[in-house]
Amino acid sequence: MTHKNKINRARRKVSLVLSFVILFEITLFLTNGFARVENVPEFWKTDTVNPDEFVSYRFPNDIIFDINTTSKIELSIQYETRISNRQAFFSFNHNESISLNITSKTSMKNFGLPNIPSAPKKGSFQLRYQYNCIFRIQSNSSLENFTIRYRKTHQFGLNSKINYSVAIFEASQEAWELVETEEKLNQSSAELYLESPLPEIESQTEYYVTVFEFTTAPFDWTWLIFTIMIIGASILSVAFLISKKDYFQYLRKRTVSIEKGAHRLSLDKVLENENRNKIIELILNEPGIHFNELLRKTGLAAGNLVWHLDILQTFKIVGKKRIGNFIAYFPYYQKNPISNVDLKLQKSKLTLEILEMIENEPGTWNNLITKKFKVDHKTIHYHLSKLQELGLIKLEKEGRKNKIYPNFDSDYYKHKNNAK
């Protein structure tokens, strides 16, 4: 074989390998539509992404940004030059054309914000930022169906043996807010990835998104005492949800002292206001909803929302308390009907579904739960640890299996049974 033929053969092998890598990365997330791969020579790119199109941008420093959309997107994306070996996949299910600006930097201080948000914390875990890649996202249109995925590999800065959570921050918040994050397995590639449906992105508002990793924190006795106090004050469970009509009847019939202060309104006038009606309905449907969620769902300006909440608190129609780094709002009762345990369950649909399975099938075990919900066993382990931490389940060794039972001696179940 001549030297020239050897070179050509080597080139064909390299070309074949590169084609396989590109195909592998596309099929990791691609479900339908036309795939387009672009090698970007700089750390920024402006482009038009068409409906039902999948595009994979390859930036310098082994950075990959994938995007899939059901509508037209005018995209502008820029990475800080110090970022390397990072990957993200943005998926949008949107009906209208949008303009999307994305900037990525290694740290929050590089965005020039006046105040740096504190790291999130979850139960006995504190979370730390080690990922060195934060997205700032701004759209000219509100986005409801927006999912972000990260490949969980060392190649892109994530350790397959560590638990992570996606978090989001908006300037009106004090701290990062954790987003429901699932660890999934790509069946064709046997590769793990993180998937998070993000909460609604408001138009012309800057949001920051990144990945935090779980680390075990020293036991927080303050958190435990606070939780016990709240549970001790609870008289009903999360099941105590009533209609707005029934709640209004309750408000009109109760006898409670109200100091109106500067508010010269009657109770009927307070309840007739359309904006306050909407706020009350949201709080009744989602006890424990926090200020930023109310802000997003009412569409009110922050000052107007504060004003209406002040009226509702003055007339003892809603109550509030601080839970971690945010303020939670509840229907007003002389004793708060929602405990921190209920709040934590409400924040995770999968955790609640697992608890319901254990209630219905006492004596089940990890593998059966994993098969039922069809998620990775590490994800199930994480949710079971959360339930153990809240004292809602107990494990009993039977043979080679750790069987799982609901802990009916917990305050949660006692309050739940008393409410029936």
C-alpha cells in the first residue's frame, strides 16, 4: 500500500469516527425534525432556528449547545472565553416566534449584579456551585414549555456518581431556587443526563440557570426545631383545601379582631376586587405559594402585588411565613394549616407519588418502585432519602431486602387522620 493510500485510508477512518460522534450526540436528545450541526469559530453566534429544527452548535473549548424548537427562534448566544467542556440542550414548545438572548459566564459576579444570590439548600443537604457555567436567558415573549438537559458525564463537567439539581434565579429573589430535576438514562447510548422543565420565563426579564451539586451539611438543629414548631402548630393537612366560595363564607362568619390601619375598606370591598380575588384563588389552590410565583401568575407589578397582599394580610384573609429563603403565603387561619413537611411534598410531584405508592403497597422495596416509575434507581434513592429525612417512611430488613413502610406514627399522618 502506498503512502498516499495510507493517508487517504486514515482520513476516511477519522471522517467515519467524527460522523459517528456527531450522530451519537444528535440522537441523544433528538426526537424529530431536521438536524443541523454547525462548527462555530468564535464564542458567539447569531442564528435563525426554524420550527421543528434541531441545531447543534460546536463552539471552541469543546463547548456544545443544542437547541430544538417548535417555533421560529431568532437566537443570539455568547460564551465567556474561560468556559470549556460544557454542554446543554434547550428544548422549546412554543407557538409564536421568539427572540432569545443567551449569555454564559463562569460566575454570577461576572454578570455585574449588585447582589450575588445565596446558594440553595435542601433539607440536610447544602448545595454548592462547581459547574463554572451559568446561563443568563432573556426572551421577548413569555415561555411556558421550556426544558433544559445536561449530559451527566465527566467530559462535560458532571460526575455520574454525584447528585445534582438545576437551579434558577431572577433578580427579585434573594437566593437560587431549585428546579425539579430528574436523572434519566438514554437507552441507546447508556449515558445519563439531567432533565429539568423550567418554570415560566417572563418576557423581557433576565433569568439565570445553572447546575448545583449536593453535599452533606452538618446537621441543622435550627431547621429541625423550626420544623417541629411548625408541625406542632399545624391542625390540618395539605388535604384541607376549600373553594373560594366556601372560604369567603368562612371569612364573613368568623369573629376575629381586625385593625384596619390606613385601609378604610369593608370586608366586602376587599373581597370584590378582581386582582385580590385572583391572589386569594392562587393561595387557596397552592397553599405555600411564594411571592415570585404570585408575581408571575397574577401578572401584576411588584408594587401592586405588595399593596394587595398588605390589604389581605391586614384583613387576615391571607397569612405568610418565611420558609428558607422565600416568603410563603397561606389562607389565614388562627393556626397555620400547612406544615413544612406538606410544603416539601408539594414541591416534588415524584416524591409525593412515591409516598402514595408506599401507602398503598406497604412492604415494597426500591427495585419495585424503580420499575413502576421507570426512572434511574439513583433518582428513587434520592426521593426515598427525602421521605426518610421527613420521617414519613421507615425501613425494615427482611431477608436480603430493605422493605419500606409508611411511618404512621409521624405527626404528618396523625394530622392527616385528624382532618378526616
